[in-house]
Amino acid sequence: MIEAHSLTKRYGERTAVDDLSFTVRPGVVTGFLGPNGAGKSTTMRMLLGLDAPTAGRAAVNGRSYAEHRAPLHEVGAMLEARSVHTGRSAYHHLLALAATTGISKRRVNEVIDLVGLGSVARKRAGGFSLGMGQRLGIAGALLGDPATVILDEPGNGLDPEGILWIRNLLKGLAAEGRTVLVSSHLMSEMALTAEHLIVIGRGRLIADTSVAEFVAQAAGDVVRVRTDEADRLCSLLAGPDVAVTALEAGVLHVTGLSSDRIGRIAAEHGVVLAELTPQQASLEEAFMELTRDAVEFQAPAARLVEAGGKGLAA
Ligand SMILES: Nc1ncnc2c1ncn2[C@@H]1O[C@H](COP(=O)(O)OP(=O)(O)OP(=O)(O)O)[C@@H](O)[C@H]1O
């Protein structure tokens, strides 16, 4: 179990993490999401005692990291996959790590097999690909057979097979009753891996919810409508809380009205609909929607136009 209580970290004027509280429970994979610069890495470093909070406190399995007598057995982490002595082999890197906490050679060989590095374990880690480096980082995190695992972007640099492997690994670790907190930018992957999400933006908590609820909350009542009379339908749907976006010719995305209501309005006015589909947002869309105000660097977004307003956004 991981607990953050009002965690705050300031760097001079900049507040990287702002009064952040959450609990990560064992048994499910929890995704840790947020736009670039949201404070994910800073939070993870504070959970691991690598950064001191300006205020608040963090606990892993009931105690702060520093209070654990054998921290590698409590929490395994991979923050930067490349924090490896590049001249050492994967085997010797792990052996050196193991030696500091009395972990056996047998366990070193076990984790090497677990992450699929058996054939290259005696090679210099400096020559490893990004994906192999990630596997080595994960091996290091699992060395102490920890009850809690914290991984920052573990899928980085992995090919599709590697991504599938990490998904199954994380789910397996959670199924064994471990606490698994994992950050990622790969939303589609997170949707398949995580059951629960903690989403932050500008250092603050945006959501602490299940993946299903997160998506449902963001999806709102978007309905996809296809018709040859898009402009006319747009005027007919006009209302104070209704927004219509034209994504392509003849296709409208409507929010603020149910598909039932849209269908009735169209029928009343003889507008023929070729499609009327309530939309399920992807995790990516839900994430973009809920963190829109929290991103640091923003590209111009697609324009939304009130139905019946000055026209449709292209
Ligand atoms: N050592 C530091 N000194 C000053 N500012 C820092 C330091 N570390 C992080 N920051 C700032 O704190 C904020 C949060 O950074 P952090 O790396 O935790 O975000 P992140 O969510 O992990 O981002 P990314 O997804 O890009 O990795 C950023 O604005 C960053 O510039």
C-alpha cells in the first residue's frame, strides 16, 4: 500500500507537487497519469525517499521509505532505466545491487530469467537497447521480491511483444497481491493494463478512480451523427448547453443531448440520419479532456462551436 498525505514539493518559486493525497491499494495495477511536467516523477521520488517533501508525507507499506529496515524487500522501483553502470554486465549490475541487501545469487538468476535477459546477462549493459535497459531496470525493481512496485514509464522503448510482456507481468504482480503503481504515456496500453487511475495535473489531483469510471465521466453524452443535412441539423439542435463539432463532412459530434433526443428532433424535421451512435471515449480522449487545463504546452485544439452559432468548426 502506498499513501500520500498532502504531499507538496516546491523548487524555488515552482510548485511541482501541490497538496497531493492518494492511496494506492494492493491487488490491482494503478496507473499514474498526467501531462508532461505534472509532477509524476517528483511524486514517485518522494514516495521512494529520494526527494524530501516540502510539506506532507509519504508512506509505503505503512512507513516512510527511510524507516524500512530492508527497503528493497518492501518496495522495488524503476525510475530511470539508464541508471546502470554501463561497463558492467546485467548480471554483475544485479549482483552488486543484491549484495547491498543480502539477496542471493539464485534470486539474481531468477529475475534475469523473469525479465527475459538470460541470453545477454553476461554482456555489457552499456551496449543494451532501450528495451533491454528497461527489462534490466525492472529486474532490479523485482530483486527483493517487494510487496510494492513503482515503475516510471516501464513500457518506454519496448516493442509490441515487450509491451505485452510488461502488461502481463504487471497484472501478474498485482494478482499476487502486490501494490503496483505505474506511470505511462501510452494511454491505450494503460487502458489494457490498469484497473485504477490516479491522474494529476500541475501537481494536483485530478482523478482517483477506476479506468471505467474515468472514461465514462469524460465521455459525457457525446453522440456521433452522420447526415447529408449536417448544417440544417446543427441549427435544429441549438440550445444553451449543446455543442456540436464537425469532424468531417457530414459527421457531427454532439454533446448535451441524448441520442434519443437527437433522433426525435431529426425525425420531427424530416432530417434523414445515416448514423446515430452514442460514443464511448477512449482512455486517451478521456485523459485529454480531463487534463486539458493542466497541460504546460498546448497545441491549438479543434474548435468547438455552439450549435446554431456562427457555423461549424472545420
Ligand atoms: N530538480 C528540479 N528543480 C527544479 N524544478 C524541477 C525539478 N524537478 C522537477 N521540476 C519541475 O517540477 C515539475 C514537475 O516535474 P516532474 O518531472 O515531476 O513531472 P512529470 O509529470 O514526471 O513529467 P514528465 O511526464 O514530463 O516526465 C516540472 O515543471 C519540472 O520542471
